Amino acid sequence: MASGIRATIAFADPGDCPIAATAGQVDTQIDQVSTSVGFEGTDSVTEFLAPSEIEPPAGVEPIFSYGTETIYRTTHDGEECCPCECLGRHGCPVHRYIAEEGSLTLVFHAGDFDTLQTVVGELRDRYPPVDVQRLLQPPLEGTPEDRVFVNRGRLTGRQLEVLETAYEMGYFERPKRANATEIAEELGIAQSTFTEHLMTAQRKLLDDALETERP
């Protein structure tokens, strides 16, 4: 069985997500959520724990009260009004929901990279802006704090070409198999241009790896 990919994606505007709508009413985080998936034409159900003081959004009903907190339930009818339902159509189970101040963060599993690409593309189209915070593919080493998502998409096409050529020609090896002049000649650019592209690409990747952002 394939291990798949675990993705963490945040939505500033998650559509008509009932969990996000509920969290928008209260100054608290909602992260105690469970979903039951329906089979053979039956609807799926999501239940979550939230303060009893709220006015439930449309389609959300209180099920059981624990005094200051209540379990609420919403039924998904297949209209795909929120990211969770979109993931369900692609067979991507949600591992964790985190709703706060009307925003939503989902941790979910995709069976393979092609599925992940399709899902993320659809989510970007339907619920912009979408922030892909982390992608993890087991087996994983180190603590959760050690695992970060490096976004190669931040590089321009030219920066990526410079970085790949430098790597393939042995620029980063010790001793080097090629110097800056040789790689610039291979790319047909000036040495100063090569150096500028390489430094910019390295800085962008290091910003992700070290979870920092330079001005």
C-alpha cells in the first residue's frame, strides 16, 4: 500500500464551510472535529465541538450539550460548498481541521502526487487565496518541527535552470567539478548574471528551509 502524501493547506476564504463560519462567531479555535463518510448515495456527516453560546449557521444543528460547549452536526449533501467536500470527491481523507476567525486549515492525505496536484489546483481555483503550508511524504525522519515545505515554485524558470545546471555540473561539490565561468558559458550568460540568479534561488530556498523571510 502506498504511503501517500500529507498536505497542510490554509484557506483565508473557505467558502460556505460551516466550521469556519462557526469559528468566525467566537474568539476561539475549533479543532475537535470528526467526519463520517456516507456510502451508496447516503450523505456524509461532520460533527464538531464549539461554544454553546453561538448562533449555529444555516445547516448546522446542536446535537448534545456539555454545558459551556456543544457538539454540532452538519450534513453534506454533495453540493461541495466547502473545501472539505471537494477533498471527499477526490478520495482525500481529512486528518485534522483547524478553524479560527473564519479561516480554515486542513491537514489531509492524497494517494499520490498527481492526485495532490489536481486537488490543489482545484482548491486554488475555487477558494483563493490558498496557502500550501507543508507537504510531507512518509517515511519521515526528525521531529515535526524539523519537517518543512520547500516551495520550488517560488523560483523563476531561469533561476531553476541555473540551479539545476550548477548542481549537475558539480558546482556544489568539494572540490568543484565546474566553476562559475564554465557554468555561465554552458548557459550562454554572463558570469555576473549566473551569480545573481544562483544567489537569488539559494536565498529563496533557504528562506523556506529556515522558515524565515528576508526583506
